[in-house]
Amino acid sequence: MSLPHDSGLYRDTIQKFLGIYRYLRRYSRQMQQEGISGRKISTLRYLLEAGPLTIGQVAEYLCVSDSSASELIGALKCKDLVSRRRSERDNRVVLVEITPQGRQLIETMPLAGFPLLRQALQSLPEDRLQRINQAMNDMHTLLEIDHE
């Protein structure tokens, strides 16, 4: 019986996983050098595409808590990349929107990393997305990551 690591399929799978990992690390480092995280770039891209959003909508898109999204929005606001305003329909609702400076930043950033992944996944047929989702579930199980 041969060990799994002797298998070409095993090596190919590990190499593909490492390729994704390295790509995302390089992208993250590049964004850090630009002075902005990938998550902030994703948020700005989403605001550019979807228009003014609530903190809850941003949190749902990023798969984070409302408080984490609020902190992120606060950091973007300090850099004058987003603004907050009250909804005209419901004064209790605060909307976040991208500023001209935020728009300019996004238009100069190449589409890569998680923003590219989000866009690419949304364009896939449901059956392919289901297969990828199942593979991610398997990776979570193999790495003993809690499903949140």
C-alpha cells in the first residue's frame, strides 16, 4: 500500500492549496504596502457597486460582526474614503457611502485577492459553486476549523 504523499494527486492538491495561500499572502502584503487592508478594499468595492449601505449590510457582506464592520467603517471614514449619513426615509438608519477619494482609490487598485474571488464566485453556475462549497467544507473538516 502506498502512502498518500506518494500520490501525484496528493502533491497536486497540496501545490494548488499552497498556490492559493501564497497568492493571498502576496496580495495582502501588497495592500498593506498601499496602507489599506484587503477587507477595506472589499468594502470600498462593495460600496461602489451597491451604493449606500447600512453597517449591517456591510457586516453581512464581509461575514463579520456589526461591531467589526463599524470599526472598519470608522477607519475608512478617518481616511476620508467613506462618509456616513442618516437615511432620509428613517432617521434611525445610518448609511455608509463611498467618497470621491474612496472611488479614486478603488479605480486605481487592480481587481485581485478576495475582491476578485467574490466577483468570480458570483458569476459561477450554482452547481460549480456547490462543488467548491463542498470542497471548502471538506477543508474546514480536515483542518479542524469550526464552521461558523
